[in-house]
Amino acid sequence: MAETTVCENCKFWNETGGTDEGLVGECRRNSPSPKTLDGAPDSIIRFAAWPAVGQNQWCGDYEKRPMETKEVLERVAAIEKMEAARKAKKAS
Ligand code: SF4
């Protein structure tokens, strides 16, 4: 199965929730950027945040996320199953 190079599969993706349009997350490729938000009169709220990205967005900094243990075990099990089937076919 070909991997799609979108944010959801990127090592910098940090899932934070979902909407009717799909999953949303933060891009943690770089450190958070300073942001401001207008609060009450004469006050500005200052904070830092990572860019919000949707699961199907992408950029040129994409890097494949390393496989998690479960994915590795599933692939090993699939390979062992194929090998057992090959040996059984050869023996018959
Ligand atoms: S914006 Fe780029 S670096 Fe960030 S999560 Fe998406 S593909 Fe990865």
C-alpha cells in the first residue's frame, strides 16, 4: 500500500482533535510561534502556538513517521503468514 505524504502520516503531526471535515492537529516541525489575541479593552493576550493543520494537508518538510510497534508486529505477522503459505504450497 502506497503511503500518502500528508500531515496525518508525518512525524511532525500531533493530533489534537477532529471536526466533520476530518482530523486536525498541530505541526510540530518548528518551535511554537508567538501569537496575540485581542482580549478585553486595553489588553492583548500573548501566547505561543504551533500551526494548526488538517490531516490531508501537506508541505515540503514532510517526513515519514516511524512505524509504531503495533504496525511492525502486524507486518511481521503478515510476512510469517505468507511464508507459511508458501512452504505449505511447496510441500504439496
Ligand atoms: S505541515 Fe509539513 S511538516 Fe507539518 S505536519 Fe504537515 S507535512 Fe509535516
